[in-house]
Amino acid sequence: MPECHHCDATFEEDEELAAHLTSAHEWEELGRIDRKRIEVLLPEEVPQDEAEIQLDTTDLDELLEQEPTVDGITGALAEHERLIRQAQQEGEHGHANDLFWDYFEPLATHLDVVVTVDGSSVLAELMEQYKPQADANDPAPTPVIGNAIGRHLIRTQLTDGVAAVPADGLSYLFALHGDETGAGWEEAAAYGWGIAHPTEPVADRIQTTAREDVYWVASVLEHAFYADQYAACDCLADIVRDEGVDDVRFAFDAVSRCDRVDRWPMVPRYWDWENAVDISFEWESDVVTRIRDLVAETGRTQDLPDDWSFQDLAV
């Protein structure tokens, strides 16, 4: 049954949903998929200034309607990037943004299915094909690939331990945190699941990055505490004692996030933590004591109530 994602109204037919979208919602608030629905079913309702700049997403839609395969997801990612680059070249940056976000979830879902069924070799191929760029002009597929890497790293760490976590996946995520568009920057937080890796200097990289981007470190430390709270606490201690870190409040913010019992981290996007992996979290008493000592050591308690809890560390 077709459903409006803007107001949760449901309809019997796609034509009814298209008519609702044109009458109840502004064109600017509609995503690419909803706009495509109107273009096909009610082309006369497309604003005149929009009609001549539409991009044909038929090939991409057909690829995503098929059963997930290596060839299918490889083709879908390539077509997705082509459409986004075309929109950018035509100066339609709003359309490029719509294309990116409207297809993020189905692309990530398809890729994760392929990785789960066919193994992680497809990730190695995609990482080689779509590399994060130092100038922050990353290829469009990199956040989707980062999303799949994050899911794979978490499953691997929980099932087989951190030593089994692929080093190339960790390196890719760390490089992706430089994506200034935001999507890759956020997906890269799953890098924290590599804490205590035997060959990758994950903790050292997190500490170094904290001197430049403590906001990202708050997110990556959240993941690190779920992965190994002892190793994460060591990393936290190094960060808050590092004179090069401007505001240690954001490092402690990771602790407040882990203390919430009603949610898991926000990335990987579109992932159901409780159904995807066997995971639970409970603070170890000696870790709690050490964190409280670190809070006192850094003077953070001056801004907290006398009976403060980890929730009070939220920024």
C-alpha cells in the first residue's frame, strides 16, 4: 500500500499518492523518488522550471528492484554516481543532493545483502575503485561503501574478535572521516570498532584526530566503548590529558551516549542493531570508577551537579 513518508498517509494506488503529494506538499520538500512518481504519473503537475532539468533514473531504479547481486550493486553504484555528477555539472546541486539521499538507503541495504551472502571481497573491489579523496571531493559511493564496511566490521568484531577485523576496511573508514559533506564523516565513526586492533594504530589515530576534530572523536569513541570499554577508556584518558585537545567535554560526551539505554549509535545508517547483531552493553565497575576519576582530574566536575551521572556529561 503506497505511503506518504512526509505525513504517513496511506493510499490504495500510486496515482492517489502522486495526487496527494502534489496537493499537500511543496515540490521543494519532496525527495527524488517522490518527484519521479509525479513525473511518471502526473507529468502535468511538475513545475515548469523543474521539467527541463529532470534526470532519468530508470536504469538505477531497475537495478535496485532486482535481487541483490555483485554485478547489480556494482552497476547501481556506478549509475548513482553518474547521475549525481551529471546533476552537479549542470549546476543542479539541489538535485544532486536529492539523488544522493534518496538512494542512500536502498544502495546501502543492497550492498550489505551482497556482502553478507557473497563475502567481503566485493568491499575490497569497491574500496579500490572508489577511494576517499584528500580534497574532500569524494566519489558519491564512498559513504555507502563506508556504511557497508561499518556493518561488516561490527559483525566481525562481535563474532570473531578485533584481530579478525580487516585492516583495509579500517584504513578506508579513517580516510573517509575527512569527507566534509557529512555523510562519510558520520559513517566513519564505526572506525571505533577497531580499537585494540593488533596491526592498525586505531587508538593513536583517534587521539591525533581529537586535536583537530574532537566532534568526530565523540562519535568514534562511542563505538569504541561498545567494542572494548577498557581499550576505549585508555584512549579517552590519553585524549583528555592531551594539551593539544581544545575541548575535552566532547570526548566525555561519548560516555554519556553509551549510558543511554534506549538507543544504539546513529551509524551505520538504516541498520537495525538489535536484529542485525547479538549485542548488549553494561558498564564495568572499574571502568566507571576510572572515568569518574578522569572527569575529576580534568576539572569537568566544576560544571556538574554534586550527584552527577554519566548522563550529565552530555554536551
